[in-house]
Amino acid sequence: MGRALRLALAIAGKDLRAELRSRTAFLSAVVFAALVLVIVNFARDPTALPALALAPSALWITFAFGAVVALNRAFAVEREHAALDGLLLAPVPREALYLGKLLANLAFVGTVEAVALPLFVLFFDVPLGHALGGLLMVTALATVGFVAVGTIFSAMAVRTRFAELLLPVLLLPFMVPPIIGAAGLTSRLLDGRPWSEMHGMLRLLVLYDIVFVTLSTLLFPAVMDE
Amino acid sequence: MTPSFASARAAVRRGRIVTAAALAGMAVVYLLALRYTPVEAHQGLAQKIFYLHVPAAWTALLIFSLMGIVSVIFLWLHDERLDLFAEASAEVGLMFSAIMLTTGPIWAKPIWGTWWQWDPRLTLTLFLFFLYVGYLALRSSIHDPLERGRFSAVVAILGMLLVPFIHLSVYLFRTLHPKPVVLKPSAPSLPPEMLRTLLVAFGVCLALYLGLVMMRYGAGVAERLRDAGGEAGEVPDAA
Amino acid sequence: MQPYDGPLLAATDLARAFGPHRVLRGISLSIDAGETLLVAGPNGAGKTTLLRILAGLMRPGAGEVRVRGRRLSHGDPDARRPIGLVSHQSLLYDDRTHAENLAFAARLYGLAKPAAAARDALALAGLADRGGATPRQLSRGLLQRAAIARALLHQPAVLLLDEPFTGLDARAAAQFRDLLRERAALGRALVIVTHQLAEAWELASRVAVLAGGRFALELPRAGALDDFLPRYAGACGG
């Protein structure tokens, strides 16, 4: 287990260092997220709907689409010069490879979310205050779930034609449960509702994470073997 | 048993017979629905669409679960017949989910007063449809059959586990935004005539699935054999 | 590494199809320490597919591969540790330097001193002064040397080479041949796949001709290439 974790960290570290160096993908993803926020704001009738009423939807639409864009590139870097072959050739358990990719994707999507969140507070004039801690936890729980599935799907999609189109078609249905849970929790947190109203959705998020992280790890080898 | 052109043709032939029988059964279901079952007090004649809608929904759900289970076994045994069966099932499943997606709103308009409601069950049918489409889209974009089998098996297995999550989350979503009370389509105590007709219709749908899948499976096997045989110079006899 | 005296690389009845195209139809081979097998064949004969299966990158439709007696399977990552591959592509990341690329690969192999291993491998491939460059900055020939450095990094017992002389100039090719001869002398097993027999003929201890998905011919190398060429043409045609 120690060895698998060490390998996973080496792979994630490799991805993140490359990301830090070029920064293009990261900046594009952040700008993309900001644009989604702007569009959601303007795709509303300001006389009928106050910005705050739309805030949870805006946040989760942004996070969902930002994640899809980020995940599209997760395995694209492994394609040039067949670098993926290099990973598969090495004595690396497929599970460690999956874990490494998952960690890198989580770091990437998490950073995009961390930049989008203040923009969201700014654009939608959200009184975050006491809700911040809860919101961060909900974001983490939901993100782990759909990035886990997105990581295995992006490994598949990159080997097909129409990768950029296929990934969202496959992934968006899987984003629905975490997003329903997270958006519902977000609006309750912003309303300052008691915790007792949130148990059901929190349980949903936790259960989703457990099921799909486990399942994706188990199924990943089937995706890697040519 | 190794697949051969003869066995593939036999599967198609048997499939045709079963399909024909199922279609005849469907006519019987229509008769039963119109003649045998009582008219529902609140919904009137519109309720009769349920003898098609509900069994189609059950069948679509059942097929997807079956695909998930078959895919698990496929990843374990790597028998390409399981993959062909899953592929055939997905196409038939897509048809059933299309049936329930069209019959649902047709029923909902007179009863709920709206074509669409985010009712957990109706929403689930929509997502089944999306999953079938995604599964088949993935299949059509991969050239190598071995890779196609493995990738689509992964999607089928993940999808099978997604279904309960969709149901649960939509249910939670609705408790967040309470809707005006709607008539629940399946009351707990159905009159025996209705229940019997519903079960007959379900049986007919299963038979239809079986027949269509046999035909599609046989055609799939023949296609693979033709591909493989064409390279080796064998000439398949005309089907 | 545990001592082992069976064939370093053994394959039995390998078959692989891509949809309708049956690329390999029953290939068996066995290579002992110190041996170099030259696999020749026309374009599209299935040479690359064979090499990918031998490397464990592709699952065979039938048959199995054993490396140092251990069967290749994704559940057993350590079985592929003794394999080194020089493929058509460099397996390097464009936005990292060669030193970083190789140090990362060394980490994947669990080598004790990744940076030092990377430096040694680059020196071996004649790229000692190019560690700070990225693959993008190198010419085709120098990139091929970087790919060679990556393949030799963990001192593999089995070296698989796919058209390894592509892009190398005459001097680099000669140096590389010396390097491969050394590997064989050190008791490694080599498989060289090529359609340009002349470049690798002198290295080979055995020659196999892949045509129509089978070994149409397999024999110990003896004599000059010119004497072999008519038989090669016959095997490819037949």
C-alpha cells in the first residue's frame, strides 16, 4: 500500500508540476468558470429573479462545467509521444495510476473551484459568512464523487473519436446526484437552515463518494489494458 | 458451443418467432386493457396507457440491470458473446426507454395537466434513456471490438449503480421543492383485473425483449463471423 | 534480482485481431539470455502489435507471454519490471526536461536515486549535455536517443526495440549497435523489429520473418545478409 501511494503521488506530482509550468490549461479553466458565472447571471430576468435566488444553481453549473473542461485534458497529456505507454510499461499497479490521476484531477478541479468561489460571492453578492465552512465541505464531498467517475471516463474518452464530446455525454448523468445534493445543501446553508434538514443529502454525497471511488478504482484496469 | 453461422441464423429465426408471438401478445394486452379492465374513476381512459408505459419502464430498468450484471461477468471471462448480448440488449433497452418517454408525457398531459413533471420515476426513465444513448455512443466510437467490449462494460456497470442514486437524489430534490399533490399512478391496491392485465403486459414486454435481442444477437454474431471469416478467405453462405 | 536460467522471454500461441483483421495468428518464441532475435517483415505484417503484446501493453486475444518465467498480466505489475521498450514514440512528456522525464520514470521503477539514474542513462545514450532540454527542442535523431535512454534507464533484462534506428545518423546508429551488442554480452535478451534488415543484421543471433500474422521463417543467423535476402523475399511473398 505504501508503494502504491508513493507511485500515485509521483504521478500526481508529475501532472501538477507540468500544470504549474504551463499554466495555460489552468488559466483557461478559471476564465471558463468565470464566463459561466457571467452567462448564468445574464441568462436571467433581473426583474423576476434576484441574483441570490439563482446563486446555488450558478455555483454548481459553474463547478460542473469547469470540471468537465478540466477532465477533458486529464489524459490528453498522456497521449503525446504515447507517454501513457511509459506509465503502463512500468511496474505500477493500475490502481496506483488511477489514484495518481484522481489526485491530480482533484487538485486541478479544486483549485479552479477555489478561484471561482470568490468570484461567485462577488458576482452574486452572496452573504457567505457562517456558511463558508459548510460550503467547503459540501464542495469537497461532491467534487470527489464526480471527479472519481470523470477520471475513468476521461481515460476512456481520450482513446475514442470525439473525445471532447463523448466525455460530457457520459459524465453529465453521473454528475446529477452529487449536484442535486450539493446545490440543495448550498441553498440551505445560505438560508442558514439547521443541520437536521441536511442529513439526507449529506448521506447521499458520502455514499456516492464511497461507491464510485471504490468502483472506479476496481474498473480502471479494464480501461487501461489494450 | 462455438458460434457458427448456423447457430447465428437459428438465433435470428427463433427471435423472429418469439417477436411475432410477443407482438400478437401485445394485441391481446390492448384488448384486455380496453375490454377487460375497469375504467379508472379519477383518470378515465387516459389511465389505460399504463398497461404499456409501466411494463415498458420495468423492462427498460430490468434490461439495464441485466446489462450491468452481464458486463461484470464479461470483464471476468472475456467471452465476446456476453458483449454481443449486452450490445443487443442496449439497443432494445433504448427502444423501451423511448416508449416510456413518449407514453409518459402523453398520460401526464390529461392527468397532471402538464407534459412533464420532475417526478422521480419519470426522471429516472429520462436518465435511463441518457445512459442507453451514452453507452451506444461510446460503442460506436471505438473500432477495436475487444476495447469496445471492455469500455462499454465499464459504463454499463457504473450506470447500473448510478440508477439508484438518481432515484434517491431526485426524491430528495422533490422534498426540497414540494409540488402540488399529484395523483400517484400506481395505487397500492390495484383491482385484480388491472393487476392481471399489467402482469400480462409485463410478460409480453419481456417476450418482446427476448425476441428482439435474439434477432439482434444472432445478427451480431453473424457479423463478427463474417468479419473474421472474410479475412481467412472463407465464404459465408448467404443468410 | 533472483537468478533465473530459463528463457528470459517466452511467448506461446499469441493471436490478436482488430475487429475483422487478424493481425497475429499463433506466434511462439523463446529467447535466452544473450540472444538477439531480429523480427523482419513488410509494413503491416503485425510487427508492432507483436512487440506491444510482448511488452505487456496489449492483451493478446489468445496465448501468453512470460518474462523471466513470470506471466504478464495487469494484476502483476512486477512481472513487467524487466522489460525495456524503444517504441515508435519517445514516451516522454513534452513540457518536462529529459532529466525530469527520466527521473520520473526512475521513480516509477522505484530506483533508489532517480536523478543519478537519469544522468547515467542520458550519458549512456550520448545525451549527457542535453538533460536540461525538453523533447520539443531536440531533432528527430536526438529524440530517438532520449527514447533509448528512457528504455535503458532501469537496466532491463529484456529489451524490445521497434525500428530503433529510425532517425539516427550513421555514426549514432553505429554507436547504438555497439550499445546493443554490449547489452547482449551482459546477458540481456533483445528483440529487434524492423523492415530494414541491413541495420540490425549483424546484431542478430536469430532471424524470424513475420508475414501473414505468422513466423513464415525462423532460423539462426548465418552468413551475409545478401544470401538471406532471396529467402526473405520468398517468405514475405508466401
